[in-house]
Amino acid sequence: SENILKPLNQLIKATQVVSTGDFSVRVEEINTQSEIADLLRNFNHMTEELGSIEMFRSDFINNFSHEFKTPIVSIRGFARQLQNDNLSTIKRKEYTDIIISESNRLTNMSANILVLTKFENQRIITDQTEYELDEQIRNCIILLENQWSTKNIEINLNLDTTKIYGNKEMLSHLWINLIENAIKNSKDNGNITIECHETLDDIQFKISNAGNGMDDNTLKHIFDKFYQGDRSHTSPGNGLGLSIVKRLVELNKGEIAVESKISQGTTFTVKLPKVQQ
């Protein structure tokens, strides 16, 4: 009875600690094949997972606050400068452009957060139809024409006539975010290659650019919320596009892989089942 009561008492005390919000507590495990041993191991696994979730939640709130605070502070500062009656016309236009740019940044960030929250809370894909995927990808490229033409980027297409059964609106978010990411990380006068092929088992989408590439540390965090490999924030974006991509691939029961080398560019490969259950 002592062998049973001791770990149970330890477990009761540990659950009381967890109820206060402290997920660092662990119980001493026993090396036996029994229900009690499984219970102790599962408790430690649970607290470890809860600790990771809490850390992720804290990081998300901190990053969210920082990313929102930065443009707001910038807008407030330049708006105050505009109140100066002696400000030249050139400076006034410069400050107004910055305010517009930062306002657009906030708008895009808010929209992406709403999209990501929607898909993270979604478990079942509805409103599915069969449609031509290659045509949708072409439309997404046309939609982003202003972005790639501004950088004089050449788009190389290799799209097979492909039909897919899925949620058209949801998948458009997937392709747009991947294409936008490739454009953002491409050099001026560069090129982007987009391929789409159908196999016996799935549909494969591949997008490659000849940009600066990423190091191993950046690759580890590329799908994290608000993570940006460009710490200087000189390139547009808020670190949410690839988080949306990752969630959409998971929701569609697919796979995504990234290959990248410094100064050689990056390739994203997405595999999706032809039909969603």
C-alpha cells in the first residue's frame, strides 16, 4: 500500500501546484509496468507540454505587443511633427508617407492575425469544390503583379493542368502567402520558378527563388509567428505569412518542406492530397 499511496500523494501535491499556474512541477517516476507508473509518466509529459504552451503564449503576446507598438509609436511621432507650422513641404510629404506606410503595416498585420486565428480554430474543411488548381495559381500571380513587376522579377511557370477538390478560398491564401514570401526575399531583376504537378498520390506545388537564402537557425524558426529572418525589418512583412502557410498545409492534411542555402536561394515544396476527407 505504501508503494501505491506514496506516488499518489506526490501526484496530488503536484496537481495542486499545477492548479496555481506553475507548470514546472514534476513527479518522481517509477520503473515498473503498472497503471501508476503510466500515470506518473503521463503527468510529467502533460506538465511539460503545458509549460511549452505557456511559454509560446507569453512569447506570442510579447511579440504581438512589440510588433503593434512599433508602428503606433512611429505614427504618433510623425503626426506630432506635422503640427510644426515651420515644417517644409518636402518634410511634410515625407512624414505623411511614413504615416501611411505604418498604417498599412498595421492593417496588414491585423488582417493576417484574423486569418491565422480563423484557421487555427478551424478543424473541418467545408465548402469544398473541384476546380482547376493551375488556373488559381495563375490568378494569384496576376493578383501580385504589382509586387513582382516593381522589382522586375521574372516569373517562370511550369504548371500541369491539375484539378483539386478543396476549399478554393482557403487554398488561395496558401499560394498567395508563398508567392509573396518568394517575391519579398528575391533580389531585384531576379527570377521565381513556380511548378505544379499531379502524381498518383498527391498534388505537388514547388516555388523557388534565387534570393539570399537562409541559414540553419532561420530555417528552424521560419514558421514561427512574428519570426523574421531579416532582423533589420528593411523588407516588408510581419512574420505571419508562413505561419498561415504552415497551418493551412496541416489543415489540408498535407506536407511542406523547405530547402535553402545562403546566396543560392530557397525552395518551398507543398504536397496536398487530391481529395480532402
